[in-house]
Amino acid sequence: EFCSSLAGIMLLEVFLVLGTLLIYFFFSKKNEETLPFKDGWWGRGQKPVTKEDSSIRPFKVETAEEELSDLFRRLDQARFTEPLENSCFHYGTNSVHLRKVVSYWKNQFNWKKQVEVLNKYPQFKTKIQGIDIHFVHVKPPHLPEGQAAKPLLMVHGWPGSFYEFYKIIPLLTDPASHGLGDEHIFEVICPSIPGYGFSEAPHKQGFNSVSAASVFYELMLRLGFNEFYTQGGDAGWLICTNLAQMAPSHVKGLHLNMVMVSKLGLSHLLSILLGQYFPGLFGFQDEDVRRMFPFLKKWLYKILSEFGYAHIQTTKPDTVGCGLNDSPVGLAAYIFEKFSSWTDMEFQNLEDGGLERKFILDDLLTNIMIYWVSGCIVSSMRFYKENLQKGIGTQKHEKLTVQVPTGIAAFPNEILHIPQAWAKKKYTNIVSFHFMPRGGHFAALEEPELLAKDILQFVDKVEKEQLWKKK
């Protein structure tokens, strides 16, 4: 009897252990699906014991005359180096063209007029986690009766700014006036990433994409949005991805115009080696093959030739940043080069870098002036170090999937093409993946109508099928 009682107790213990393990596994699996909210303090010094001021204050871009006269003095005193003959943009920004731009900057560019353009949309600041967050908040000019505007958070990247969205905002807040129908109308929120533009730079080390996602999540809740859509490219891709991982019940849909993957497994490796010859085997479409192969030229060579800046900014951003923060011409040269090659790699074969083929010089200079007048170039570059210094694939968010309904607009001249077959391992709920007919990295500024149409069709799909309820 004693033996049978002992056996019964042991059996019970085994069941308890197994049950505990199953419960632990089940709940830890569930917990792992979301990214923890990062409640940081990025202000100067110690976090105060008093409650943070959560008021939202109107903001306008203003520049003092002394700042402008200082800028013109620096432009006048610029030192240029003669470029190599016929080098075009292969060595970076060509100084023959740079001279022309600086001449236009000094003699024709009207910053005061551009300040009026910047101030045409309502802007605000609010303190979150110890730092001032700047954002543009545009409501629809008119709404059909019984219809509510859908909140859309749009996040820029480097070396862009909130200004990248100025051409797409009216297409989303007033689509009917632009021939895009009135079924889905948006209320658009475009914040400046902390350390960019008019958002205060973090004063502490460690402010990465998860920190930015936490700040923007808090911003959206503060504005009264419990459910919203998000859109981003470049660093905005990562911040919006982290936000979807952090608050899947609040993010109705995630729309991206750039995607990267940090975990490459055996299947990726095999698809790199054999995908060109057996595309169907790896889920590649013909367009994937066109954009990815030959892999050495279209991926590896591009990484080696185009990502030197990222290595600098991931290791010692403050060193090179000193020079860029001190010289407006140096700042322009550094940023122009990205707007040239990231828009179209073929533009390197042109002496003017093709800069005015897709952009207006006033728009390019307005973006540079946002960096100059706010003095944010160094803090914007630090964001690379904070995100990448621990190595690729080491952070929790890189190991987690995204279950939120996802739409991807793959522009043909994006620096690196990620096929849907690769993306779906990370984004498990891709409801829309489109090869865009033209355009590159700065999609909202280059091709606002193409991007707006893709966002609209994605949201339409999510809403009609109520996909966010099924995630």
C-alpha cells in the first residue's frame, strides 16, 4: 500500500512538473510575441520625482537673422576641392555641381518662404520620457457625414526629416480632391525621431529604435488614438516594426516602403545560391530575380560601395559629425550624395548626381536646412550606433516576428531588394506586397501618389476583411 501511495505521489509530481512546464511554455511563448515597452528617461541629469508635464504645445519653425547671417558667412568662406576629371558622382558629391548648388543657396533659395511652407501644417511639441518630441499633426479638411478619419503615424529616416511627407499628406488627408476617392481618409501624424529635426536629442546613451517606438506609442496614446495605422521607410521601417511588435492590439496595420531582414538562415543561403536558376523553388517571382541577381553585383557590391557611411555612424558618429555640424557645405555634400545614389544608383554616372531629376532643389535644401538650423546632424547619426553597435541579430526585436497585417511597397531603386519570400519569415501576416513601377528610397518625396495609392489599397484590404481582428 505504501509503495502504491508513493507511486501515486510520484505520478502526481510528474504531472505537476509537466503541467508547470506546459503552462510556462505556453505563457512564455505568448509573452515572447510582444516586445516590452521601454520606459526610459532621456532628459538631462536625474529623472525628477515630479510627474512629467504632458501638455501639447503649438510649435512653429523660426530662424533668427543672426543664424542666417552666420550661415551665409560660412557659405561665402567655403573651400572646394577640384574633382577628378569625368568622375561624376563616383567619388561622392561632385564639387563642380556643389559650387552651383551653394551659389543657388546663397543667391536664390528663399528660406523664409520655405519656413512658411513648413508652417503650413500644424506642428506641436510635447515632453515624453524627458525630451521634447516634435510632430506634425494634420486633420482632414472635410469628412463625409458619419465617417471618421483613420489615424496614421508616418515615420521618416536618415538623412531625411518630417518634411519628406509634405507632398503625400494632402493625398491622405484629402484623397477625394486628388482623385483617390473618399472611402478612407486619414489624420496624419509625422513626428521627428528624437535627435532629428526639431525633436530634442536624447542626453543619455542607448536610445535605439525600440526607445523611439516606445516614445511614439506614448505620443499616439496621448493624442487619444487607441488604434492606428503606421507607415515608414528607412529608420521608420524599424521603428514602426518595433511598434507593431510592442502594441499589436493597437496597430491596425503596418505599411512599409523598405524592409530589411537581420536573420539569414539556410533557406536564405540556398536561395542566394540557386534562386536565380530555380526561382519557383524559393518563392521568388521574376521581378525578384531581376532585382536581386547577379547577387554579387546587386547585393554584395552595393553593400560594400554604399554602406561605408553606416560603418562610420555605427562606430564613431561624433568625429565626422563635428565637421558636418560646422560646415553647411560639408553637410550638404554628405546628404546630397545619399539623395543621389539612393534614388537611383545610375545617377552616379551624372555630374549633377541626377539630383534634380526627381527632386526640386528647394526641397533638398529645405531638408538640409532642417538639419542645419536644428544642429541635429550628430545626434541623428548616433542613432546608427545605438541600433547597431551590439551587432546584427543580437536584439530581442530581431528574433520576434510581426503578426500585425503588413503591406509592403517594394520600389525598384531601393538600395537592397527583399523578396516577399524572405520578408514573410519576419512579417507573418503580409496582406499586400507590390512591386512598384518606379521610385527609390525616398518614396514619399519622390513618388507621393504611388505611395499614397498603395497605402490606401492596403488599408482598404485590412478594413474590408477586418484583418486586424484576426491577428
